[in-house]
Amino acid sequence: MYKHYALILCLSMLVTGVFAVNAKEVDLDQEFSGEILNMTMEELQEEREANDIDEVFHFGDILQSISSPKRTVGYHVLVNEDVILLDDESTEILCRIVEAEAGSEDEKGRMLVANVIMNRVESSRFPNTVKGVVFQKGGGVYQFSPVATGSYYRVKVSEKTRKAVERVLMGEDESQGALYFVNRHATNPDNMRWFDTRCKALFTYGRHEFFS
């Protein structure tokens, strides 16, 4: 009797298993394309393993990009140690002296004059402010002729000059450390002799010769 019931139970489980397998096959038909269904079990297993490996490497790349101790991308771009910070008055004084001294020069010529002013500010041999440098007197005479003649006060600062000064304040400097500039053809020969004998000639650009 028990054998009879056991046989019925086994047949029932077998039928249920067949229906379950059929149902599984139906779900597979709905979820996967015909290309995948035509693959062998070995191919499916290899495909699965390959996908798993790709996912692992992809996730590893993400973690590496986040946690790598070498990740300092663009830091040197964000922090510019050469930027010069000036208040509005100092910036305006710098623009006016550049316009007065180099208003007929190209942008680089104007930048070089601004560089000389800033080099003097940084040098212990001159005042440590833009205003102090521009209005400094030596032997009772202003260091910069436009201040002495008054043309410094009359100039109208151009956008070209403001752009040149802005570039200098952002750190651009091709002055080679020059502390002086002079237009030889517009300078008293006695004064020019001082530059030639007491200073080191660096280069000439436009109408100006630059010295240290």
C-alpha cells in the first residue's frame, strides 16, 4: 500500500518537474534572443564568466580613479603661485604709468614696463609698494619722467594697457629681472652714461632698453 502511494508521489513530482522545466524554458524564450538560445551550455558559461571579469575590472578602475594616492589632476592649474594681488589704487597707478611710458608700444612692450615696476616692488633696493615705486624721488627728482612732466596725470588708460597689466598680475614675466628701462634716443646723454656704466644691459624691446 505504501509502495503504491510512493509510486504516485514520485510520478507527481516528475510531472511537476517537467512543467517547471517547461515554464523555465518559456521564461528563457521571453528574456533572451535567439542567438543566446542557440549557444551551448559551455558557451553560455564562458560568456557569463567573461562578463563577470569585465565588471570586476570596470569596478576596479572606478575605485582606482577615486582612491589613488597619485590623483592630483589639475592641482597646479587651480593654484597659481605667481599671481600678484593689488588693491584698486595700486592697479590704477600701475596702469597709468604703463600707459604714460609705453602707450605707443605693443602689448608685450607694455607688459615689460609693468614687469619692471613689479620687480622694483619686490627688490629691497626700492619701495615695497607700487605707489612708492612710481612716485619715488632720487636726488629730489622723480624716477619716472611722466610723473615729473605731469603726463602721468593726463593719459587715458587704454584697454590694451589694462590687458597687459592684467597679464602681468596673472604672473607673466619676460623681463629677466630688469629693474630699469630707458629710451636711449629720448634720454640726456649724461643720464644714459649712468645706465651704460653702472647697470647690466639685458635686452632691447621696442623703443626701450632694459637693465638690471
